[in-house]
Amino acid sequence: MTLIIKPDLEHDRPWRDVLQEMLPERTCRDWDAPGDLGEVEYAFVWNPPPGALRTFSNLKCIFSIGAGVDHLLKDPDLPEGVPIVRMVEPELTQGMTEYVTMHVLRFHREVPTLEAQQRDRVWNELIVPTAPSRRVGLLGFGVLAQDSARVLRALDFDLACWSRTPKQTDSVESFHGADGLDPFLTRTQILVCLLPLTEATKGILNRTLFAKLPRGASLINAGRGGHQVEPDILEALDTGQLAGAVLDVFRTEPLPADSPFWTHPKVTVTPHIASVTQQRSAAEQVAANIRRIEAGEAPHNTVDRALGY
Ligand code: NDP
Ligand code: OXD
């Protein structure tokens, strides 16, 4: 009857306490004190050691603490046939929408240029267009990107999205699949990556992709570091193909102290905090899904292992 927890970040309260409150009928245990492994039915985890989940012989479901599940699917010994549920919770979505909106507005209003002017005591009256003339493109159009689009649309940005399957939406121009990528890129001045990291998307942020954007485009990557070919980002910034980049995720995290991104004048680095799973709202989702499973129903937000998200 146990739920076992391997957390990622230190939150205000131990995850075990928050989940235990939400699930009084279950025993919630920490990863380091699991008790009888055969009693563990649910795991709530971020980055468990490869092979570890297989040691729970009666696992009914694996809950990812994050929206992305690349950290779980890379385990070659992941138990087969056990559903994986990814994190979809309103506050995680809200946090990403705030991050994306803030950085889109920052590029749109040319804040990096204004900050450089201030440093140099330059009074240069930049004239920037308004949002309807700014073309923003969302790579990935799932839970997070759709909510960002809702707010960007309210600000009247000219929006497009690129996804695996086509989307029906009046307010966002939809492109999809391999054939849709080039026309999507050609029209995108501010590119926001909210893709999952899969076999099909790894390394997608590379020189070839940047060359298809209009010169001087900007990049916001809050997907995964594995999407980035990092030397290609630096090259595109240095040639001016990219005017700026906001990077929340990196090939190696924490970002090594000698990474050129830390000091690059055209780069904003954030430490993988574009959005963070919030405890109470996440625990509500987990508890609701456990109750569904116990009632014989399929959980919400399950991952398609073949697609990788
Ligand atoms: P979803 O699964 O809801 O959406 C994924 C989107 O990507 C879908 O629109 C999907 O297309 C599209 N996609 C997947 N594969 C391809 C492909 N090969 N070609 C084109 N489009 C593709 O995910 P979320 O929106 O919830 O989260 C997205 C990612 O954001 C997470 O996987 C995680 O990596 C990252 N993340 C980062 C955080 C941070 O703090 N930096 C916080 C939370 C998440 P379709 O709609 O057709 O299926
Ligand atoms: C996530 C993340 O996937 O925080 O939720 O990166």
C-alpha cells in the first residue's frame, strides 16, 4: 500500500508529509527508507537511479514529479507494462506561462538592447513595433505551450505553433510534422521551445534550424538541454543570426562554471526554474489519479512510451 517518493528540489515541506495528508489511507515513505519493496504500489519520482524502479515488484503506476519524462524513459530497466503518469498541474502551467510571457515581452520590447544602451549611457530612441507585428513561434503545442499561447494571444502577438499532429485553432497558425517545420521557422521572430525530449526532438535546436529563422531572431528554450546543440547556439549568436537567447535548460546541469553561456552578453541563463511543480497542486493530481486506479479506471496524463512523451 506504499507510495514512495524520490524528490528533486527541496521544497518548503517534505513531499512525504504533503502526500500523506492528501492520501491518509496510504503509507507514504521516502526513497531512502522504503520498507518492504514488494509493498510499494506507487512511485513518485524524479531521476531515480537506473534499474531502481524494477525492484518494486508490485508497482501499479510511476508518477513523474515533472512534466517531462525523458529522465524516466532513459532507464533501460524501466518495468514494462506499468503506466507512467507525467505531471500536469495548474501551477506548473501557470509558472511556465509567466516565464514565457516575460521573456517574449522582453525580446519584443528589445530590453536587452535598451540595457546595453543604458550601460553605455546612450540615449537612442528605439522604435519597436507593437505585438500584432511580432511573430512568435511555439515549438511544441501541448499543455504548457497552449497556455502560454492563451496569454500571448491576449496581448495580440502574431502566433504560430509546430507540433507532431495538426491543431485546430483560430488564433494560432498551426504547422506540423517534418514538412511544416520550415514554413513555421521562416515566419518566426521569437522562437519558444516547449518540446519534450525524445528521439525525434533531440538536437533540434541546431545550426540548420537557426539558419531558417529570419536573421536576428531570438530563442527561448525551456524544453530540455538535450534539444540544444550548444556550440551552434553560440555560433548563431556570434554571427548575429540569433540576436539573443534565454536558456533555462542545458546539456549538463548544473551548468558548469566554465560554460561560455554564463558570461555571453546575448544570453540569459536561468537554472532550470522556468516552472517548478508546486507541492499542493501536484499532490492533488497524484491523489486523484491513485483513486482512479484503485477504482479500476485509467489514470489521466499517461505517457506513450513509444512516442517518448
Ligand atoms: P505535452 O506532452 O503536453 O506537449 C508536447 C508537445 O510537443 C505536443 O504539442 C507534441 O505534439 C509536441 N511534439 C512532441 N514530439 C514532437 C515532434 N517529434 N515533432 C513536433 N512536435 C512534437 O508537454 P508539456 O507541454 O506539458 O511539456 C513540454 C516539455 O516542457 C516537457 O516535456 C519538459 O521537457 C518541458 N518542461 C520544462 C520545464 C522547465 O522548468 N524548464 C518545466 C516543465 C516542463 P502533439 O500535440 O502533436 O502530440
Ligand atoms: C519538468 C521540469 O519537466 O521541471 O516538469 O523540467
